[in-house]
Amino acid sequence: MPDLFIGLMSGTSMDGVDGVLADFSSGVRVLHHASAPFPDSLRAELMALNASGPDELHRGWLAGNALMRVYADVTRALLATPGVDAKQVQAIGAHGQTVRHRPQQYDGTGYTIQLAQPALLAELTGLAVVADFRSRDVAAGGQGAPLAPAFHQAVFSRPGETTGVLNIGGISNLTVLRPAGQVQGFDCGPGNALMDAWALQHTGKPYDEDGRWAAGGTVLPDLLAAMLSEPYFALPPPKSTGRDLFNQPWFLAHLSKFAALQPRDVQATLTELTARACAADALAHAPGLQRLIVCGGGALNGHLMRRLQALLPAAQVASSAEAGLPPLQVEAFLMTNWAPCRSSL
């Protein structure tokens, strides 16, 4: 009998929702993938809620309702998979949308906020919903992020090999899988968020397809050095970050110190920032790295992938697709894996 779960994820890129339908009945396999973009009004509101503003409780709850309706649309698309009966689906794992992430700050515990109304999603889909994946770790004194290291270990590890799994969404995070089975995970810094925003502003496109725009530019060493001087990059793990730090005001504050820069050169520099931050963490915390598996939207950026390979010449840098899981499915698949407690993963 099929043992089906749905995983739904909307990450720091804030561009939409990815979902997978997974079957745990004989090993684990993805049966179907579906996605849906955010309406422009919802994306704008989610972006705005990353900073303090008026009537946040009211606006946040309504944005969470709207988000669950997009989640429900993706769920219905997954349930349309031929041969699938909704009664076979045990539950949905739904992450929600992170809008603030401040673990260990202010009072020693801090908080992490993911907008989600799991009860509404349950009503819209008729399925059980599992949510709130981060807050218990924060309550226990942890970072609440990244979520993926145990999942990465189950899916991508090889005996006797040091493997890195680099997820490049809006923010980048690295999992280090060591030969003896030890696992470490932390956020590196910016992923696609700054690149996407700059590309949208100057090209009218939501991202730099395959990194072609950046590839035709020239890295600006002084701007790059200024951004890399951010103290976060020097922090040791465990550490996590988000749009609370690496946002447009942060970037524009650095940019304002320079005059007459060509937009394409700025895009090249933002791409190099992501590549350098990720590579530096891999070199510092994954000595002897043999494989770097890249997932998330960044794996589709050919220029970024080439820069990572150039900065990590001793490792094989490859998309997670080459390891059997397409890069845009990895995080959604992760959301089915709250079921490790009842599956072989």
C-alpha cells in the first residue's frame, strides 16, 4: 500500500511554493513535484513583513491565510497525480514563510517566526498538517536553522567521504557530512536574495537566468571587500541568518559608498559575494571536501556554479540532480521528513 506524504516549502527567496508528493512505502521516492508563484501582492506583503511596520499582527495573520491558499493550490496539483487517492496521504508537512529570524537574541532565547495557519491548510485540503519545525530548537537554545542536515545525511552521504551539501535559496546554508558520520550545518550568508533583487531592478526579470548577466560583468574588488567585512562571515558555527541582516538596506548602505558603478558589474560582485562566502565556509569547516552537492535555485545559476568550482578546485561541485534529486525539490522533500520518526530515514 502507498504510504504518502506531501512536503510544502516557501523559502527566503520568497518567489513561491514548491511541493512534493513522496512515497515511503518502499524506501523513499518522489512521485510528483508541483510549484506555484506568489501573487505580486502577497510577495510584496511578505517582503514588507520582514521589517517592522504598522499593524503587523493583523497584516501577518492575513498574509499567512493567503499563503495557505497558495499551499492548498500546490497540494491540489500534487493530488492530481494519476493513480493517487487523497485518502492515501498521511499528512502534509508545511514550513510556512519565515519573516523574522532572531534566535538567541534580546533575552537569550530569541525567536523565529514562520507565517503559517496549519489549521486553515487542513480545512482547505482535508488532510492532517504538521507545522512549526523550528521553534522547539530555538526554545532549547539552538538556532532553529538550518533544518536540513539530518535529511542531507540520509540522502547524500557516502561512507568514508567528506561531502558538503550547499543549499542556495534566498540565503545559503551548508551541511558538512564527515566520513565518520558527524554532521554539521549552518548558514553561510547571502544566497540568491540580493542577486535577484538587483536583477529585477535593472533587467525587469526576477532573476539572472543561468547567471549570464553577471558573467558578462566585472567583479568590483572594493565593493566585494566591503561586503565581506560583515562580521557575520567571521562567526564560527553554529550560526544562522536571514533577510533580517542580508537585505536591501544592508546592501545599499555598502553600495552608497561607491559612485558610477555599472549595474552588470554590481551583479557580478553580488554573485561573487555568494560564491566566496560559501566557498570560505567549505574550506574552513569541511577540510578534505570531496563532493559539494548544490541544491536550491542557485544550482541553476551556471556562472555561480562555475565560480564555486573554481574556488573549490579539490572538490567535485555538482547539482543535486546528479545525485538523484532535482535542486528545486530538495527543500520540499525535506518537509516530508518530519516522518523520520516513522520511516527508515
